[in-house]
Amino acid sequence: MSDQPFRVRARYAKFGNLRFIGHLDTQRLFERALRRSRLPIRYTQGFSKHIRLNLASALPLGFISFAEMLDFWLNEPVDSLEILTRLQEALPAELRILELFPVSNALPSLQASLLSSDYKITLPEELMLESFQQKLEELISQPEIPITRRNKVVDYKPLIHEHPLLSDDSGMLTLEIRLSSTPQRNARPDDLLVRLGVDPADCVIERIRLNFSIEE
């Protein structure tokens, strides 16, 4: 075993029925896949050892994403294509590795450097551009946007960075929104949809990008 672990970063997609599994179950899927991969997996030290694995951010239930990130560590360098092939063979089809590459051990953790998340929300067909845009502008223009989460009131006003509303030739509305995603200042798009009178279950919500303070 090398004294210096080999750190690997992967971008992965989560979609289909797997959009309904939670963060901890997603982590367990990766742990099982890494064990099955026969790669030289790095474990933590101490009495209760576990695989060194670091997911960037919890993806809420029902959301899809082709932009999720995770880090894991190996005991020795392995070719990236071999890692990708072995890991993907051990994962379910709806949890797909999109790219994979080594990164420096000196980089901060994904959670520590994550700043915000970009979401693409495909809104219900019956919504009209003018009326929904008016509701959106009225909400954003408020001095505060209090939202109750887990019995705590959070002001979403400073957590909303961008919010363009787009309409295609068929009249389908898409809201693209950038929200804060730090451990201290985390916002969810479904909370805003409820405030706008839209049922999140009637929308397709996709996380399209994670924005970090340090881009590898």
C-alpha cells in the first residue's frame, strides 16, 4: 500500500427510477460497486474501517442529474479508463459514470468547495408565460422570501443568484435557476415552486451543474 492515496474524481448521472433513492442509499450503491470492482480501494484507518468516499451534495428525491460529483481513493494509481469500466460494470444502469480523472490530494473536499447548484425546471404545460413570469418577479422582488424547512425559517432571498425563465417555440416554459449550495446556505428549487403555486411533482427538475470555488 502506498503512503499517498490515489484520489479519483468522477462526474455521474442519476436518473430513471434511481431518482427516488436518497443520498445515503446512493452512497451505499457506490460503496458496494467499489467493493465489487476489484480495484485497490482505499479504506479509512482505525477500528471501524470504511471506504474513503466523498459525494459533493445530496440530490433531493425525484430530481435527475447528469452533473453529480464524487471523490474516492485508491491505494495505487490505476488507468482512468480501467477504473471507469470496472466501476460502471458494478453499478446499476441508471447510475452512470460520465467522466473520471485523477485529482490532487491537496484539493479541498467537494463539500467544502461547493458554492451553488444550477437547476433546469421544466414547468407544467398549462402554465402561461406572462402569468408565471409575473408571479416569479413578484416573489423575487420581495425584501425577504421566508421558507420553513425542518421547523426553521430560512430567507431564500440571498440564496437565489440567477433565475431566467425561458419559453420555446411550442410555449413550453423552463426555469433555469442558480441556488446557493453551501452547508450553511443551501436552497432547494422545489421550495420555491411551492411558493409560486406549482406542484414540484408536476415538473421535471434536473440539476445541470455544480459550481465550485476551485474548479479542477
